[in-house]
Amino acid sequence: MEELKVRIAGEIALSSDVGSALKKWREVFNISQTELSAYLKISSSTISDYESNRRKSPGIGVIKRFVDALFEIDGKRGGEFVKRMKEAERQPQEFFEAYNFTKSVSVKDLVKALDAKVAACEEKVNSVAVFGCTILDSLKVILELPYDSFIKVYSTTSQRALLFTRVETGRSPLVAVRIAPIKPAVIILHDIEAVDKLAVKIAESEGIPLLTTRMPLDEVRKKLKEFVG
């Protein structure tokens, strides 16, 4: 657990936008400003000032208290999030590549960056944001990845996009997502000509924005790395 704390604290301290990094990790842990301020015994406005960079960047002591509070609040809830983070550390990388963003990225910005088209739930493009994107080899994931390991594709949070490569119609990835215990915030199908109607229906019934992109995969990786910082 200490290793995870040090990694998160280090990311925040070394970030070029400390406020956004603080906000990202608070939201990843699904902790409100009010809950965190009560735990740290400071005002919500102080946390808001730090996150919006209206207040001078906090020193390492404040960052340590912030990270400790995230872990302690999660522990009081049963520690499920930290358990998932530990599992993510042991993820089978041959199946997928995880990109964790330095701050939340709107689906609208993701669409623009990847030159993507919206196939389902267009009304959510402006309201949904993600903290990362995972590129998955759809054939490997569907045929070889153990079912109990599927949760690992989400890395630190399910509030992320899953981008499936080697897709023919999009039906299989959407069926896999539908039966999975945790759902992504966004699904992206790579290099596909036409999306299967059932795939669109599943995305709409699950309320998950479905995107498609024909951008070369190496270029996709470069665009995602820009969000990583």
C-alpha cells in the first residue's frame, strides 16, 4: 500500500498542473470535496482553490496528508478501490495497453483527438469524461483472457474508455462488455467500416457512448500519450 501512496504522491508533486492532478485522484477515488474537507478538517473552498490552482501549489506535506486521506476514506468503505489498484499492478499486459490521463478528458475532446465518429449515445458526448483509455486486442481478450481477469483492463478506474482493435463488426466486444460486471464509460471500435446493429443497441441500452475511429493505431497511441502528459 505504501508503494501505491508514494506513486500517487509522486505523480501529483511532479505534475505540471498540480491542481488537476489533485482533482483527478480525488475523483478517481470517488470522494467529494465535502467528504475530503471534513476528513482533513479544512474547508471545501480550500480544496477547491488547490484543485483550480487559485492557491499556491501545496508542499509535499500537504500532498502526503491528501493521499493518506484518500486511502483512509477508502479503507473505511471496505478498501475495494485500493484492492482493485493492487490487482491492476498485476495486469496481463500482453492483452492490453493502459493509458492513465493526468486529468479528466471529455468524450468530446476524445472524439476530436482520435478523429472519431459517434455511433451511439451522442447525447452523452458533452457530459461524460474519462480518466484513461485502454487499448485491447479484441481477439486475445475474447478468446484467451480469463473471465475473472477482465476487471484488470480498467486499471485504476472504470471511468475510462476501452478501445478495441481487430474488430470486424463490433458485436463481440459489446457482448463481452454487456456481461462484464463493470462497464466502461466509453467504447471505441478501431478501424471498422460499419458497426453491427446489435452492438449499437447494446451500447444504447447500457447508456455507453460508442465511437469508431479509422486513425492508424500508432497515431492513436501518440494522441493518447498527449493526455498522459
